[in-house]
Amino acid sequence: MTQISGGCLCGAVRYSCDAPAVMTAMCNCTNCQRQSGSAFSINVGVPKAALTFTAGQPAVYEDRGESGQPVYRRFCGRCGSPVVSDVAVLPELSFIKAGTLDDTSWVKPGVDVWCRSAQSWVAHPDGVPRFEENPPTG
């Protein structure tokens, strides 16, 4: 895969990334549950410098992660679709919400995080490393 592209529900916000995904994470944190309106969020980490908004600019909500550091949740101001999150503790990455991708055929979680706040009925993928919180960085 040479390019990742996608956008929000109404098409007002579109993006493109010319670098491959660095990671794909299934996040069960309470904030991702609330933002996605679902039990978890599938997030595709890409190099921030390689991500470009090709149509529109997302609105941003400054959230706080468990670390106390900011999480910038970017969403379409017109339709409300969450599109990308930028996490202060991983400043070199942007996390694309997998549901906004044009092609999701290649997406598979590589890590399952914040399992301590997962809803009791969520089935965690077999063979995928699980962490009660975030995995160690570095």
C-alpha cells in the first residue's frame, strides 16, 4: 500500500497519507468509547508529517489522556465524524480513525490497549498483545 486516504461521513474533511501505517491499535479507553460512540476505537498510527488534509480542516477538541497530557481529537465540524487524534505523548504520530478510511481491507489490530476499561462483552482479538493501559514506549 502506497497511500492511505479517507474522510468524514459528509465528505467535508478528507485526508491523505503518503507513508505506511506504523501501528494499528484497538483502544478500549473510556474517552475513545465516548468519542466513537462504541465499545472501542480502531486507530491507525501514521507519521504525522506524512498526513495531509486534502479537503476542509477538522475542528478540534482538546481532551486529556490518562497521562494528563493533551489528546487533540480532530473531527468534522459539519457531520461530527471523528477523523484523527494527535496524542502529546506520541508527538511524531497521528492516529487515523479506521472507520474513516476509504479502504479498510488491510486493517487489523496489532495491539489491544486500555483493556482495564474494556466493556465486559468485548471480544479481544486472539494473538494480539493486550495491555491493561498503554504499552511501554521506548
